[in-house]
Amino acid sequence: IGGRAALFWVVRAAQGAVGIDEVVVATSDAKSDDAIASWCADNKVAVTRGSESDVLSRYADAARASKADVVIRITGDCPFLDPAVIGAVVRLRKFSNADYASNVEPPTYPDGLDCEVMTAKALFAAEKEATRKSDREHVTPFIRRNRTRFPAENLVAPFPGLIGERWTLDTENDLKFLDAVAKELPADRAPALLDVLAILDRKPELREINRGQTRNEGFSISERQEPILLDRRFDLSQEFIERSEKTIPLGSQTFSKSRLQYPPGASPLFVSHGQGGRIFDIDGNDYVDLVNALLPNVLGYCDPDVDAAIRRQLNAGISLSLPSPLETELAERLTKHIPCAEMVRFGKNGTDATSAAIRLARASTRRDRVIALGYHGWQDWYIGATTRKLGIPGAVGELTHMAAYGDIEALEKLLLAHPKEFAAVILEPAGGTEPPAGYLQQLKDLAHRHGTLLVFDEVITGFRWSLGGAQKRYGVTPDLAAFGKAMGNGMPISAVVGRADVMRLMEDIFYSGTFGGETLSLVASIATIDKIERENVVDHLWNKGASLKDAVSAEIANNKLTDVISLAGASPWTILAFKDHAKASKEAIKTLLLREMIRAGVLINASHNICFAHSPEDLGRVVGAYRHALPLVRGAIDEGDIERQLGNQVIRPIFTLRATPA
């Protein structure tokens, strides 16, 4: 590179970094690496040699030989490392007292500026305990997964937009790119981040030399070579649930995230962090996440664009004393994309939005009764009509009537039974089943004939079915709609939107909250919506979901389980539907399937919650997990002993309200 060995560039950067006492090249004892050892001898650089495949033990041996208490890991494929970046990561670890610090968890710097710093204690623990092939080959994955044991910090790049830069050395095209840039760099010192960026600003065509290659492809290859079943223990989860339930009912703020939803003793109960389409539990196990926090993470965990927007806003304040212009900027985006949205008000969760819509409908029509066709949140007006109505006055629940999705005749009977008393019909326009042809328009026409408003609960379908929700996809515009979940890629924000004449009643009803204009969620939502539009995210969700749905449906058929397990609904949110078998209840079948999917490294509850960050490797692991789990379900049904296998610990539903095919 630039007439010098690639290793020269890396060693020079390390030697120039503040906080490094000794530079050691840890290479393998393979004959092919003799040249590296010779180069080190010629250039008076310390070298240790060890296993070619067990790189983790090689690093640990080097640390022991140097009597190091802190180890900085940089790799030979990063010739443009900036000594200032290395020094910053070293300092971050020191002053945070973390066991691990890096600039790759998550990455915000160019690929090729990777730096990791860890305590020798953490490195030696990984050497002793790590058993996965990828852990031994790539040194730090064990430490990175186990954040509960090894507290971690991450250095964020000083400005956004760098994650797409590729300055690493893995391919011939990478070498051509690096050599071309090196010819423009100062020869007398290690390059700085800004040096390389300045060259690329002058000659942006250089980026085309190695564009389109995958970051960290070597790690993905190692993962694909591992067995699908790994030793997953849940000791810390089991210990922590006992502690948590002393102060938190069920140990969770959310029913659907609690221990009630997963196979007892065979599931993670607490997680430490998420990254892309993966989630990591406090025991250090990682999973492809098909729960995705119950669907907020439409882009995936730690999306760089959303995170950058949040970091910028932190410098301007979070909750302000008067409205921020951000409220209008976000509202304008919603009115641009959502057909029914003439005006907008924000909330913090889906229940805020659905409840606001119902209050508006009642205010607009001067009526009290409501018809609900599915699940619409935890507020009294809705839950009072379900089996979970403890603590809600009966008079409240009596005003909400339940009807089956898709049954126009039943809906009309309800409307006729209480003429001029219904304020709204509220439903998810799609979900566990696609709307029958013409159904949504028929429903709208019927409601309007009775002077009743149509409300779409688009908390899930919004920003997934299309940027404008299911109403845009199916061409039926409601009077009001509730949006949430994916709206902020994990930040707490929702919106009620609708006709201006109805929405203006917000000036008369009381819908107000201290955090309604909280700015971090507003900028997260703006960044999310802009990225969904810019990168055509919705099409990616449909395509990924369809591919997975087809593959899993084939596996279900191959195992002759179509009579008890099926996939229902649209591709971005495909629901697992279970039926009873003569030898097993549907609850037992679901419990066994979930247990085995978790064993195979997939966190799943009742659906495929697809996100933009799910990679081909992620979806491949999901299919592999089904290939492991479904034959076991088939065998257990045939033997008639699912309940025995589960030890009579079967997941029981809280309640089921979303429609799925009969």
C-alpha cells in the first residue's frame, strides 16, 4: 500500500497512539506467516505466535507475555487507522472503568478504523469460557455478548455518515482503493481520519473502486459454519426474575414481554442490548429477534441515522417549555404520507392514540357507544369489554361492543340494535388476516350510513404496510387513525390523525401531556420516516417477510404440520396460528415450538416481526431453527407426549383478539 507493507501502516498507527505502552504483533505459527515474523524482526517490533484458528488464545498468550492489564486490539486489515481514534478509545475505557470499549458497538466510523480495548481480565475469561468457533476466531464476540458481566462503552464518530465508508483490506478491490488513497496521503506520519476524508472529497470516484462489499463478512462466514444448537443457559435470567419481582409485578412493564409469554425455565427473561436484527440476553446468548420489542424497531436496533438524530437533539434539550418547531415538521410529514391525516396530535404509545381517537369520535358525534373489532390498548374504554376488566367500572365496559373482523352482517346488527348511539367503529384494517375484497369500503359505507365514524388502528400497520399505512395500501380512507410503534424506531411516540373538522375538537376535549412534544422522540420519528421513504424500506419488509414466510410454510408442509401450524397475515407481520390436535393442545404445540426455536437462537413469540436490518444470515438462521424445531414438534405429537416433555409448563394466553383464518 503506497509502496509499504500493509503491516507497516498498522504498526505505525499503534505506535503513534497515546496510551499504548507496547506494540506486539500476534500472528500465527503457520509457515505462511513466517514473513510477518521476519518483518517484525527486521523492524524491531515485538511478535508472538500462536494458533492459526484460535485467535482468542493467541491474543491471551500475547497479553500474558507482555504482562498487560489492558489490551488494545487492532487488526492487520485496518491500514488507515487514525492514532487519535485509537487513543480516544483507550481513554474512554480508562475513564469509564469499563471492561470493554470500542468504536464498533455499534459502528459509526468507517470500516477499517476498528479499535477495541479490553481488560486482560475480560480477555482471559473469554479465553477460558468461550466455546463457539466464531468466538475463538474473532477474539471479542464473547465479551461483547456478555455486557452484564463486562460493562461496555462505545466511541461515536464526531459526525454522522461515515458508516458506509470502506477503508479495510479484505479483497483485491480494497487493495486497489487503499493504494490509490495512499498515494495522496502524507508520507511522514500515520493518516488521520480527516486526511482520508479530504482526499475522498477531492476524488469521490475512488469510492467506486471497492463499493458494495459487506462489512465484517468474515464473522458472518464463521457464524454460518457453527452448529445451530449451542449451549444456552439462563442462570442470570432466573436469578434476576426473583430480584425483579420483589419490586415490579411480573418483573416487566409489559405483559407481552413478561415471563408469561415464554417457555418457563427455557427462555431468556432479560436482555442487555440489541444490534441490527439481533438481541442479546443477560446470560450472553444472542438471538435473531423476531419480536423486535413488539414491533417498534422497523429499521432495527441502533439504526445509525436515527441514533445520530437523537444525539444531535441532546445538545438542544429534551422537554422544552414551549412547543418546538419539530412538532410541526413531523406533523407535516404525516399529513404528506397518510391519506386521512389533515391534522395531527402526538402521544407516547398506541393506547394514547386509540383512546384519543375514541374521545374525539364521541365528542364529534355526541354519542357514547363504540364497536371494537380487535385489540386496541389498555385504557378503560377498551379493556373494560374484555376478560382483563378487573378494576374497571361495569358502566364503562358496557359502552364498548365487540364484533368479529370481516363480518359485515354482525356489525350491521349491532348498529341497528342501538340506533344513533355508536360514535365509532375501530379496527386494525389488516393483521392476522388480509381484508376480504371490498370489506373495508363496505365497513366505511355502513358506518357512515349510521352516522358513525370509522377509526383505523394503524399502530402496527402504519409504516409497515406502506408509509401511509394500510389505508394507503388498500385505498380506503378512515375518519381518524392511530399510529405508533414503528413511528420512532423504538422511541416512545404515537399520533392520532384525521379529518380537520374532527381533529379541531382537540381544542375542546382534554388530551394533553407533559411529554407530548418531547424532542428526542420527534427527531427519531422524523429520521425514521425519512429513511423509510429514502431507502424504500417498506418494500424490503414485504420482500424479506415473503421470503421467510414461503420458506417456513414449506418446512411446515414438509413436516406434515399444516393441520396445526400455519402462517397468517401479511409479509411484514406474519402471525403464527396454532390449532389443537387430538394428542396435543394448541398451547402445548406453541410452547414446544418456541422452546426449540429459542434453543436454536431465534427469539420468537407469536409472529415474524420483520425489520429492515434483518440480514440474509439472520433469516437463514430462522429457517434453520424451524428445520430443527418442526420435526421435534411432529415427533412429540405422534408420540402423544408434548405435555410430558414440557413438564406441564405450557404458555397460557392472556387473551386472544386478533383475527386469524379459521
